[in-house]
Amino acid sequence: MVVTWRLAQEEDVPEIDGFLFRHIQTSMFPLANLRDFGLRGSDPRAVNMWVLGDGPRAVFGITNEGMVLPQCPECTDEELSQAIRLIRGRKLFGLAAEAGQARRVLQLAGWENRPATLNSDEPGFSLDLKDLVMPDITGAELVSLEDLDRSTAVGWRQDYLIEAMGFDPERAEPQAQKDIAAYIGRDTHRALLVDGQPVGMTGFNSRLAQVVQIGGVYTPPDLRGHGYARLAVALHLREARSNGATRAVLFAASDAAARAYIAIGFRPAGHYSLILFKKPEDTA
């Protein structure tokens, strides 16, 4: 019998949720989007999903803004090609997935040469929060971004988008304004103060009750080398643990970042690809 993809319905959500949670290291984006914004909701981050087989054994999603989010660990090339045909004509913001799956989707979809601001495979890390190693926190304090000068937060985010995500300055500035407003609205990010002075930012780019995914960690260039990134992340994870989280996952964009995370207890856990296309208005 030939098994084909079918559009997910509300009654499928519990099984989709369970399937994605079994692959949590590389499923935080689709799982959090599904839980926070719903199936085919109106928010740009709401996700449209198709399922394959009973259980299901694969999920293929795309958000309203065009981020492709597959979790298809056992799919054949033909099954992935079928899924890609389902999203042809939709706008294509980017792709985020386990690295092997992402590279197969890019190749099968014919997107390998599409201009991108970011196209990287990053090492993944995981931490059971009971094993969190706290650095010296003397003089350190985390505060909400709402308590930080808005221009400082926006400037840091703009610099992050240019440095880490490859954005042009003209695109980075409005995106930074939008991001900081969203972070404050959802209370997902924190600023680190040391002796009362702002020295960096950390956050959760996806957050569930049990698991958090670190993202958007930034220290200004002139303040690097002092351990502020690991300090900010450790304090934020301690806060998450006190609120019931038991696990943290992340993907490191540099060797320096990886060293900082390992120092507070993270251990390697696969690889993840993040691709952001230059012209998100272009279709898949």
C-alpha cells in the first residue's frame, strides 16, 4: 500500500505533539509553534502540518511566514519530494531541521543555490538541568528586557542579526525592533547586568513547560572574553529550572559559544541546520 501525506487535523495534534517530543532535540521550533500558535492559526508563526503514516512516523510543517519545519527521520526521497510538492507556491522564509534532513530537503527541492543570509550546520547540545554548573555569579543579575534601555536592546539585537544571521543593516534594524518587542511581549529574554552595568543578553527562542531552547545569546564585542555569555545562560537556566523545566537544548554558532555552553554542563547532541533565505517573499 502506498502511504501519502495528509493534511493534519485538530484531532491529530496530540499524536503529532507526542511524536515531536520523542525527537525533542531537533523539534523545538515546530513543537513550540504548534503549542503556542496552533495548527493553521492566523499568527505568522502558526504552523501548517502534514503527517505521514500512523503514529505518525513523519511530520512536515511550514509556518505562515514560510519557515519549513520537517521532522522526517525515516522518510525516503520520494516521500520527502511528495511533501515538498505540497508547499510549492508558498512564500519561503527559511528551513530549520536536523542537519541530515535539511540537506536532503534542500537538494530535493532545488533550493541549494537559492541566495541565503544564513546557511549553516551547527553542533547541538543538551543539558539535564539537574546537572547545570553555575559559574561565579558575584555582582551579576538578570533583568527583563523591559528594564533595559530600549535602544540598547535593539542595538544589540541588530548587531546580532548582522553578525550571526548575515542580515544587511537595512533589513536588520526593523527586524531588531520587531524582535525586541516580541521578546518583551512574551517575556522570553533577559539582559545581564554585572555590577549594575548591562553586558549581554540571553533568551529562549522556544519554550515548553519541560524544555527550553537557548537562542539569541549576545555579548558586545568589547565585552567578550569575560564569561558573560555563560553567566547569562546559566542564570536564565536556573530561573527556568525553578519554574519546572528539566532540560535545555541549543545549537552553537561558534567554537567560543560551544566552549561556554560545555563549561556549564552541556553535552554534544547531533547537528542542526538553519537556513534563512535572502528574499523571503520568493515562493517555494
